[in-house]
Amino acid sequence: MRGPYGMKAARGPSGVQTMRGPFGGRLRVARKKAKLTQVNLAKILGCSPPRISEWERAVRTPKPLTQEAIFLKIKKVKRTKKR
């Protein structure tokens, strides 16, 4: 089964559908599909742009539940932009 960003789908710890594969690559794809810059995404998430860069380059990786929350926020922004 494929998820919303063309990656293999799986269920995360909270039962929310997540994608398998390296977090950084999935984050970059999701961010670009939502037409967000690293700066925009950082403002939405309440973190710094360098943190987004670190995640995308796999220097750091947030906990699985945090990853789910990030993708849910990106998905929400993407839906809001379509309206």
C-alpha cells in the first residue's frame, strides 16, 4: 500500500499511517509537495530552520511520535493551501 507521498505505508505507534524509509528523505518530499521552505516549516513547527536541515540530512532524527506529528502538520498545511 502506498501512502500520500508515494512511499510504502505502515501504521505508527499511535495507529496513524506513516511511511517507511529514511525520515529525512520523507520529510523533504513532504515539505516540497506542500510547497514549504525549510524556514516556513520551521515556523509552523516552532523550531529553527537549521533543525529542519539537520532532520533532512539525517544529522538528527526526532522520535517516532514526533515524526508522525510533523507529517500530520504538513498534511494539514497542504489541505489548507488547496482551499
